[in-house]
Amino acid sequence: MAKRLKELSKLVDANKLYSVEEAADLVKQTAKAKFDESVEVHIRLGIDPKQSDQIVRGTVLLPNGIGKTRTVFVVAKGEKQTEAEKAGADKVGSTDLIEDIAKGDLNFDVLVATPDCMKDLSKVAKILGPKGLMPNPKSGTVTFDIGKTVQELKKGKVAYKNDSFGIVHCSVGKASFEKDKLVENIKTLVSAVLKARPSAAKGQYVKSISVSSTMGPGIYIDQNSKM
């Protein structure tokens, strides 16, 4: 694997900052695995991730999706269940769905819940929390606007949040995407993260932006190029 990555790295100048368009071209060239590799953007931020008022998180609807239709489960009651079903939710329920989760049914990518169901969901918080599946208002997954939320998640709405090192990692599509679609998704994500700058963050907010495929090398983007 190291030898393979070393060969691919020859295509990338580690000392150069590329435009978004050049980076999208290169990430497609370096995605040589036998499967359709995901393309991820990594944004290193000048924040203190230990401070709660400097956490960077949010959601963004990528215009070209991520190349994967995500499985969305919904915990809701009454007419909100019908709304979720009409919007294309893969599984809808209330206490019955929570019981299924408690028994190990975690066959979903995103769990959405209405606010009135959060108290019941607390029963499975220890199961969902460590896997990053617990609905959260800040990620838009706790809402009464179920129909719109499910539709956007299906179309390519993604959540992002900095890790313990102050870096945001987020998928922006597949290596098989046309270059222009990758460029549009990358720019949309970066724009969202820039707008999410916490008021408590001081100094340089974005330290570096890189893009890579699942098995490929990192390609650094020039922040001064047209974003």
C-alpha cells in the first residue's frame, strides 16, 4: 500500500498550492483503487477545539450530492410520520423504532427526530452517541420540518464538525464525478465552513485546505484562488 501511495504522490507537488479546479483534476487522477473512491475535503482551522464557543459545526446541501443515497430513519409521531414517509424516509416509527434501535437495528446513515420524541430517544443515547448517530438540533436532525429535512438528506445534505484537532473532514462526492461537479461541491463546503466561523475564534481562521480520495495523497488548495 505504501508503495502504491508513493507512486501516486509523484503526481502531486507537495510544495505547491493548487486551484480548486486543479485539485479536482488531480484527485480524479490519483484515485486508482478498484472501487469508486470517495473524495474528502480536510479544512484545518485556527480554533481551540477544547473551547465550546469555538466549535465549528453545521450542515450544508451539496449541489451535486455525495454519490450515495443515504438511509434515513425517522422517529416521529402522528402526522409527522406520514410526512416522513411521503418525503422518502427509509423507516419511520416512534417508540417501536426506538426499541428496534435498542435491539441493535442501526442500519441507517442518519436518524432524524421531532423534538417531542427526544425524551424517548434518550434511552438509546449511549448506543447512538458513540457512533455519531444521535439526532442534534445543530446538525438539523431534530426538527418538526421533517419532510424538507428528509428530502435534503436524500439529495446530499451533509453535516460537518471539527474533530479534536480542529480539523473539519467532509465527503464531497466520488472520484467518478465530473470535475465541475466536484469543484462546485468543494466550493460550497468551504463557503459554509467560512460562514460558520465562531466569534470567539481569533487570528487566522483557516490554516489549510486539502482534498484527497479514499486511497490517494493529500492535495493542498490555494486559499487565494477563486473559491
